[in-house]
Amino acid sequence: MTFVVAGACVDVKDRTCLDQCPVDCIYEGSRKVYIQPEECIDCGACEPVCPVNAIFPASDVPDVELAHVEANLRFFDELGSPGGFELIGPQDFDCLPDQRLDR
Amino acid sequence: MTADLRVAIVGSGPSGLYAAEGLSKAGCDIDILERLPAPYGLLRYGVAPDHLKIKSLVPAMARILGRPNVRFLGGIHVGRDIDITSLRELYDVLVYATGAAEDRPLGIPGEGLDGSRAAREFVSWYSGHPDADPSGIDLSATDVVVVGAGNVALDVARILARDPEELAGTDVPDHVLGRLRGSDVRDVHIVARRGPSFAKFSTTELREVGELANVDVIVRAAEVDGTDAATADPEQLRNLELFREWSRRPRAGKPRRIHFRFGLSPAELIGHRRVDQVVLDRMVPGGSGTWVATGEREVLRAGLILRAVGYRGVPVAGVPFDEHRGVIPHQDGRVVGSAGDGQYAVGWIKRGPSGVIGTNKADAQETVATILAAAPTLPRAAIRDPQAILDRLGASGVTPVTWAGWLAIDAAEVARGATRGAPRVKLSDRKEMEATALSAQARPDEETRKTA
């Protein structure tokens, strides 16, 4: 189980969580950020620092936000496991619920 | 921003290493002075052995220690083997990353009885810490009380209750695994002085306890129903929901049980030489955020009580210290008070024992930014030869464990793991670790001069 960034991040993208992540596994899209589930080590550092409470453990995502779990996974369909956000930088697309890859 | 500072970081836990990473990238030359022969601090000696995913942070930390301008010098006790005055002659900047090595007492009668221990002692023992009590922790009692409502309490309860065979594939030392296999513990009582919505458990780790194969989790409905949420913190609300769910869960007759108890505060430990009863005060909210004893008491029979009620830092000789908070006083990471220039703090000795490993990254970034901003005007040390510290230590009869020495310990642990089907089994005897390291450090002077 890992953590998931849900809808409250959209168009806020505060990015405080990026500074906290010890493995640099939080990736920036154009409208929100995404946690790479294979790189996340479940430490939980990101969750309490999010100013809009957008981050949840995958097992505790509120029902209305569940679509973001799948959308987060989809964000990494092509990126795979880049090994750290620092290595690839911000991406110019997003994966949001009810929306195809928005390039 | 770049700087050509010579920096000594005291402590090689996550906060010290994150500081090293930032300063190394800015061009500083860094020596990391570690008290133990092994690096990584609480990542190695605090993170529970069954939390393998967090341990997977080790390779990233090793890359920091492997950077060309970072030098690991293990087995050096700052304040004993070398003092701060001497270090200030050799380095432009000192960064204290010494953590919080002391535990807070309960301050109740009977606390000195056998069987009354700090959770930290149990953690050190199962983590194979070289300074852990070699006789270990007596696990002949059926009932154990764990005092505290944080993740340390969860860790110790989980290790006490979990099927030891599930730990065979982890790095726990052989003698620890043997003792856990012979454990008589059946019931672990986690005791929190306030209500369930005040607990500081992280939901992820709480949920893990409910998923242990051989453990029934028991929560009394009377201690969670009707309690105010009393918090807007989403994590604490989720915890409350989980406790409510568990309070309705039927027992499955599993061999071990973890009981969560709320609104109980230890008042006294009773026993003849050894604890056999824990007297608890029933607590209720007393207004303005405090909890007060009702006068009602409950007695739990238990032969072992582990207190997990917080850690505090230990002063470094010659460095300002806030006795009340147990931290080094600082401004954005710069040590304030009677300290001279060029002294900084990072991690738990700076902010107190809070947060998770990742919290140290932002904490270290703050201190690094403060150092780099001050760099142009910081006075430079008189002696700038990287060999100088080795000469001074050598004169005191101290040979540091170098990076090559640690890699030899690392290889020995991996080899030992192969005998048990584990990725690694820790060495925990300091002499054995040092001998293993020194056998690989044929020419320590040459090898540690890589930064020269």
C-alpha cells in the first residue's frame, strides 16, 4: 500500500510534499502531483504537510476520491519508474478521473 | 549556491545524511563523525525490522555516503574521543545531528523495578544495537504493558506479538530471533492516557497491527464509543474510525492479543524486585485540553512494562542545550546562545523527536540553506588538512571505521543472512564489527584521504 494524491491538489499543486519525500517519488503534472507507487516507501511524510489534505493512504481514500487511485496509476503508464522526480522534472500532462490522457 | 566549506556532521542518521547531501552538492568537503561502527542512525537502529519498505531507503542513503566529497568516520564518540574545541580548529562548520538518545521516564513509584524498561531498550535490543543490554529483554511474562500512543508503542507491541517466523526473513540478529521464538508473551496491552482520537499512531501502521496473522486486536467499546472526535486531524479521525471498527470485531481465538486501552495513566508499579502489577488511573477530559484522574483505578497484572512516552536529546559537551525541551536551541538551524559561529543543528536534536524519516529532508534543507547563506562571512578553520583529524584521533588511540570498513561489515551481514534465507542478518557485537571493519582497512590513512 502507498499514498495517493487526490482531487484537492488539482490546480493547487502546493508542492510542499515534494520537499518532504525522502525518495523523491512525488511527480509533478501540469495541474497536480502524483505519487509513484513502486517508489513510495510508505513513510507518510507527505500526508500531514499537505495544506489541502489531498494525500491519503491508498487504503483510506474517501469513496468520492477513489477514481484518483486509478488515475494516479495511469499517470505512470508511460513514465514507469523514473527513479526520482529530480531526474525528469515537471510533466506537461495530467491524469484526472473521467478524462483521457490530457496532452 | 556553492561554498568551499570544510564541514563535520556529528551523527549519520537520516537528518545528518540529508544535510550531507545538500552541503556536498554545494561543493563542501564533509566528514561524518558517527559514534557507532555502522551508519544510518535510526534507519538502522530504530525502524522496525519488519518495515522493509522503509529500510529500502538505505541504498539512497549509501549513495550520499559514497559521494566523493563525503567521508564516513565511524566509531568516534564526539565529546569523548575528540572534543568540540578540537573540531572547531579543524572545520569551518559543525552540524549536530545527534538525535534524541534518551527516553523520558514515567516518574511514578516502582519505575526502578526489574521488568520496567524503556521501549527504546527493547527497540535497541531487537535492532541489534551494539550498546543494547547484552542480556536482552526478559520475555517470560505472559502479559506486557506498553505505555504510549505513538508509532514506537505500535512497533514494540507488533514485534512482541507477531509470529517470530515472520521475522526470520528480516535482519534481526540470531540471538533476538531465538529469544522471540521462546517468548511466553500472549497479551500486549497498549495503554494511552487520553482517548482514541488523541492517539498519534499513523493510520498506516495502526492498520498493519489489525492485519497480523496470529493476533486478535481487542478494543473496548466503552472506551471508544461516545468519545468526542476532539480533532479535525484527518489521520486521527481515521484512527478513531478504525478503533470503532475493531471494537465491534469478534475475537478469532488467535494465539496472541493486542489490547488498546484508552483513558488510563500508569500511577504505580508493584512487585517484589520484579514488576507484577501495573496500577492505572482512569482519566477523563478535564477541560481546556487537559485530562484528569477520576480517582477510579484499574490494576493490570503484567511482568513487563515498556514506556514509549517520548525521547529527548542528550547534550553535546560544550554546545548550548535547552534542558527543558531536550534540544539544541537554534534559529533556522543555526545554534544560538553561547555558541560561536559555524555551529548548526539538524533533525531531532534541533526540532525534538517528531515526524517521520522524510520530515528530516525538509528540516535538513532549512539548515543547509542557513549555512550556505552564511558561508561568505563564516570564519575559516585554522587547520585545513583532511589528515589532521585522523592524526589527532590516532594520538588518542582511536582508529575510525572508514567507508571501506563499513562495507566489510555490510558484506559480512549479507553473508550471514544467506544462512537464514534473509537479505541480511545484523552483527550486533561492537568488537566483532570493529574487527571486521579493520581487517578491510589495511591502509586507512590512504583510503580515507579520498577527499584530499
